Amino acid sequence: MSIAKCRQQLKLGKISARELVDEQLSRIKKVDKKLNAFLEVTEQRARADAKRIDDAIAAGNSLPRLAGIPFAIKDNLCTKGVTTTCSSRMLEHFVPPYESTVTERLWNSGAVLLGKTNLDEFAMGSSTETSAFGSTSNPWDLSRVPGGSSGGSAAAVAAGECIAALGSDTGGSIRQPASFCGVVGLKPTYGRVSRWGLVAFASSLDQVGPFTTSVADSAEILQVIAGNDPRDATSLKAPVPNYTESLDDSLSGLRVGLIKECFDHKGLSQQVKKSVLAAADQLQSLGVELVEVSCPRFNDGIATYYVIAPSEASANLARYDGVKYGFRSKEFENLISMTTLSRTEGFGPEVKRRILIGTYALSAGYVDAYYKKAQRVRTLIRRDFENAFKNVDILLTPTSPTTAFTVGSHLEDPVSMYLSDLLTIPANLAGLPAISLPCGFDQSGLPIGIQLIGNVLDEVRLLQVAHQYEQAADVMTNKPAGDCIL
Ligand code: GLN
């Protein structure tokens, strides 16, 4: 059910918030043993929150925008009093004493917390397999990964375990799992949504955003979570426009650019390419003008990101030293061995790999050759986008070069895993808003995602184009035999 429909049904008394929550909880009980999308289900709190909404309805109070909507939250967003693990042994027992701004805004607008979802450890990965608490399965085919790092949130929405979820996106972690699971995932402009209370991975790239079953629902949630936050110094002061009122405005006159370098890439699956190009044709029939654009440095994004993101991560993760909070080894003899052993035992292999790469890239002899050079390439990538947006309003690419891969298939070769972020990373490097939404299915019946990228702070147009494509294509109604299998 869409958020707007829930709101209407609640208002009319056709359903209660308690019933909405109960429905989700029983769905979770039925399917989550197979999926492992949730690390924790906050059943009691969800029922209590729902009761408060029902009481408010009974008292005739006006309801806030997300009243009664059951949400799942990626477990790297701090929730006061609710364990927040980042899917790491390091934070296995961490109960935050404060609430992240985004979740606080959700609860203030009436949303209900159903539970916390699985992710790759500290959001480092593309498959949710690096979680210390077991991987999550793709609801369309349990032998496949749901994508990552927000795989738990994507799978939960796809399997109908919640109405919506939040994830975080540093290099594609909202959009890639959205595409693998056949749902909508939005990464807002860097700074549009507060990062306060999001456990930091790479601070110049991280951004929080929603997973939903429709673009209109994404717009509803962005409306609530967007806006300046004095507690996040990188949060933008720009006013928050109305994201829902212009979803149906005419598209005629808009120009959509197909990024040549993505479609020419040899790693792109032919089925994905075909489906995304068919989606572009459909957009054309809705009145937009299609043009081919070139972003010559687009494919350098991956090499750039894998210097910058680990560098920032190595600094951000220095705080887990066994002293202040988090895991502490029991075996130590002195301060040095305590820190060393705590980090050795508390972090998994992918996190250690990133810390090593980042520390190397920032070390005195190499910082010019790696980190500073990567920052220069980042500027070139941003300039490519600036040039492209002189001619077009929106850019279009596939979200991921392939559909969901099989569990374990990239684990032995981290670089092949990194390549699955090829098409999503450039938007993070340039700070641009981008959305993934379903555009079709491959021969195995797995969802394919299309990515639309907007100019800085142009979420209004991004959502407008995405919404009208979604309405016209009606991908989920026209899906081949088979379904989300659970
Ligand atoms: N898959 C990418 C990585 O491992 C992106 C992760 C993310 O966006 N959090 O770094």
C-alpha cells in the first residue's frame, strides 16, 4: 500500500495503525527467517507507537504526514535506546544515547519503527555478505544477493515486510540494492539530508535516503527528512521545495542525456542495456527529448572512489580503539595490545582491507600520488557533469552493470565486487541526486534498474521524470511470470 493510501485509510478508519503494524510483523515472522533482512525487530515499540497514533485518530487530532507508516531503518543510523551495530562485532552491543536527525524527523512525523536492517559491515560492500551477522537474501531468488550495502532495507521493502525503509549511499548503497530488489531507491544531493547520527563511512560522500515501492512515496519521505540541520556542518541551508506537488507536471521540453561512456562499457550486460534503452524510448514518448552526452571521466569514478572512500574511512574508523566505546578484546597486556587486539578481533576482513588501503593512500610518501591525485580526478568528474547539465536536465544510465549476482560469486575477488559500483559512484563523487527505479526483468526474472541523475538540488525534476516513467511503464504489473518468490 502506498503512503498516501495508508494515510487515507487511517483517516477514514478503514484500517488502524495497530493493524498496519500487526500485518507487517506477521509478514516479517513469515519470511524473515529466509531473508535475514532484519537484525532486530522492535515489536513492542512498534505496537506502542501505533497505539499512540490510533489514540490521536480517536481524539480527532490532525495527523502528521507519515502517521502510522511502518519503517525499517538501516542499522548504521543511530536510534536512541535501540542497538545500532553497523553489522559489525565492533558495535554489536552499542546502544546509542542519541537519535539521528533523519530518524528523529521520521518519528516526529508519526512514522513507526519496525526494526533495524542488515548491511555490509560499516556499509562497505555491494552484497550485504560482509555483515558480521549473516548475509541477507534477495527476495526474488534466495540464491542471489540483495545488493549492498543497504541490502536489508531493500529486501525488506521488496518482500513487503515494511512500507518503506531508510538506507545510506556512499557509492551506490541505496541505488544498487534497490535495482537488485526491484524497488525505488533515492540518494539525495549531498547535504540535502542531515548526516547527524549516521555512523560515518566516507563523510564527503555519505548521504541518507529512502527505499520505497513507488517514486511518490520517495517524494513523501524526502519531504520529511530533507532540510538544514545545524548539527551537520555539511548540511545545506537551501529551502526545501515541495517534492510531491509537481510529480505530474508535463515533461515536454525536458532534455534527458544518455551518458555514452556507460552504454559503451564492456562490463555492461546486454540484457540490462536493452531494457534501459527501452526505458529511454518510453521516456521519449512521454515528451522528453533524448540526447547523447559524453562524460569522459565517468569510468574513472571507480578508481577515484576506491582511494577517497577508504582514506576517509581509515580516519573515521580510528575512533574504534577499544577505549571509548565498542568492542574491547579480553586478551590484552597493555594499551597498545588492547587497541591492536580490539581492532583485529572487532573488524571483519573487508573493513580491515579498506583501513589498510586508506592508511596507505594517506601516508606521507604516498598522499600526493594517491589521495591528492584522486581529489583532482574527482574535480574533473564533477566538471564533466557540470558541462553535461548545460545541455540536459536529467542524465540516464543503468543503475548496475548486471542484475543480482549469486551469493559468494564475488567474495574471492574484491575488485570484481567493487566493479558493481561503476555506474553509481560518479553521482556520489559529484554530490548529485540520483534515483534507481525498476525498468524491467532479465531472462531469469530478476529486476533491472534504471538510474536517473539530477543536477545539484534538483530533486523536484528528478522525481517528476522518475514518477512519470514509473506510471507509464508500470513495470511491476507487467512483470513476467514469477514474482518476488516469498
Ligand atoms: N559498494 C560501495 C562500497 O563498498 C558503496 C558502499 C556504500 O555506498 N555504502 O564502498
